[in-house]
Amino acid sequence: MDLKNNRITIEEILVFPRGRALLNRNFPEMMNPFLLVIAQKMILANILKLAQGPNAQDQVDKLLSDLRAI
């Protein structure tokens, strides 16, 4: 998948079932139907900034790698 330098919208990722599954696994809190309506218009770079925790960078790198492989 072309991530457009992380400027791809969440809506564009969700079109792909594997993309939806990856977002659901990495950002399950965002997959709430109410939040998803808002998040769909956000770009991937903004969502990735929300990743926090001790292994956040590793998770972000893995997500980006997996999305590119789609």
C-alpha cells in the first residue's frame, strides 16, 4: 500500500480488510464506531502521534511495515 509519506487517510486504509485488521489490532480504541467517524478523515501521521508507551516506536514501525506490505 502506498502510504503517501504517512499522509494517507484512515478512511483509505479501512478500505482494505487487512488494513482495517491492522488498525484494529494496533489502535483498538480508535475502532469505536463513534470515534471512527471522526478518525476516518485524519491522516496516518496524526494517528501515529497518539501511540504511547514503552514499546510505542517498535509498534509504529511494525504497523508501517505491515501496511506497506499490503
